[in-house]
Amino acid sequence: MDIKLTFEIVVVISSWGGLVNHLQSFGISLKKEYWSRLFVQMLISNFVGFIIAALCIENNLSILATVIMCGLSGNTAEATLNTIRKKYLPQHRKQEESYEKDKRH
């Protein structure tokens, strides 16, 4: 069976990872702010999932490995995004080091 990596697959897998993270962190609630937080979590998870999918494709990873990475990155969206920033955006690293130095003084 030949499976193609599509926009829909990345969205579903990244969102699923974000949903799992949200449920682990907050459980289930009917409060309005719960649903707002869930929506934001899903948006962030999708954004990070797309970045990871692009990096996987660029590095010629298999579709299965790419899908797994999208799900994991959706679940750990904030940490993944921070890691990507530090690795690929040197100016962000300098700003962060400057912030840490100022915080100590």
C-alpha cells in the first residue's frame, strides 16, 4: 500500500498529539476557557507539526517516521518550538542569552 503524506494527515496527527497533551495537562472540562485553551493548543500543535513535517521531508525521512515525528511534536509543541528556535535561529539564541544575563543582575 502506497501512502502519501498529505496536508490532512499532518493536521490530524499533529492535532491528535496536541489533544493528548491537553488532556494530560487539564483533563476534561465544560468550562469556556477550557475549550479556548484546547483550540490554542491545537493551533500551536499544527504549526509545529508542519515545521517538523517540512524538516522530515527535507531530510528524506520515511512517511512513517514523518507521521510519528508530527504526532510527537504536536504533543510536545512548546518544547519542540523552543528547540527549533535555538537550533535554527541564532539571533533568538543571542536574545535569550542576553535576557538570562539581565535576569541575573
